[in-house]
Amino acid sequence: MESHSVLMLLNPLDLVTLFVFFACWWGYAFYAQYNSKRRSCLVSVLHQFRLAWMSRLLRRDNRIADASVMANLERSSLFFASSSLLIIAGLFTAFNYSEKAIGILSDFYLVSPMSQQEWELKIIVLVAIFSYAFFTFTWSVRQYNFCSVLVGSAPLATERGIEDSERELYAMHMAQICSLAANQFNYGLRAFYFAMAFCGWFLGPYFCMAASVMVVAVLYRREFRSKTFKTLSRGLVMKSHAS
């Protein structure tokens, strides 16, 4: 499908819808990444907990529990990576049965009428979103693998000849890799959320725009205003007082 013909398929309202959708997604991603380095949020608080975890890991010789936690984190990313592949396979099936799918959806009152080309374009965009999610989750898995290697090669608590400053630096590196893996997992989840918002376009452009704004509001509340974030922040303060 040529770019010129794609633009011909979209009316001005559809173009505005696409702009609002990607502006919400990319705009919030930039906002969250920028503010995570300048104010307290889930990302920054959890990084401090990971740093404390890795510091304590270096003080003990038995690290079976740490390896188990790392494996659980890795499995979460693997689950969503596998889910992304299954969704992509389902979308290709929907792409091949465009006429039948449009005929079924046309019976629903809320679904706006669309041509076969419009249907295929929307499916292609969804495939692109979930493909991005797949690559993001698999990169998260690899980074958790790297972190597992760092945990396995970490110096033992009883090992001599290693300065405390070296242990502290090693813990910082492990925590940083673990946080990078968690960030990739977070990006993949955002792709899932905004894919759900994009599905609102099958009902109509206004549904898609409203859903995109709602996803931004939900993500903002969870990362900057949620009870979970506030509880973790209080736990971080208590930890600093205890130390």
C-alpha cells in the first residue's frame, strides 16, 4: 500500500486521530522519562529499592532467593513477549478475513462503517504496535539475563581483597541493569495499553482519542500519584531512617 494511497484513505478527522494517539503515547513516554530523573515516581523509587537489594545481596553468600526473584521477573517479560506473538498471529488472521470481519462488525451499532482498506490499515498499525512490544519485552528478558550473570559473578561476602567501594560500585551496576530491564518491560506494557486505546478507532475516531487521553491519565496516576507509589515512598523513607 503506497503512502499516497494511505493518505487518501484517511479523512482529516482520521489524521487528527492518529496525531492525537501518537502524541499521547510518545508525549507521555518523554514526560515520564524526563520526570523520572527529576522527581520521585515509581521508576525512581523502585531503582532505590533495587540498589538496596543488590547491596544486601553482596553481604550474603546464599543467593538462591535472589536468583529465584530474578527468574520470576524474567518470566513476566517472557509471558508478555509470547502474548505479543499470539496477538500478532491473530491480527494476521483478521487481516486475511477482512471482508468477513467487516461484515460481522457492521452489525454492531457503535462500530463506525469502514472500507476494507481502512480495516487493513488499522490492523497493520496494531501489528506494528505489538511488534514493538514483542521486541521490547524480549530485550527486557535479555537484560534480566545479563543481570543474572552479574548476580552469579558477584563477589561473595567472605571473599577477601575486595574494597567496600568496589562492592558498592558493583551493586550500582547490577541495580542499573535491573532497572533498565524493568524500564523496557514498562515500555512494553505501555504499548499494550495504547494498543487497547487504538482499538477504540474501530468504534470511531472520537473513541480512539478519548481512550488515548484516558490511558495517559491512568498511567500518570499509577506512576506519580497512586497509593502503591506513596506506600513505596514511605517504605523508602523508613529504610533510610533505619540505615
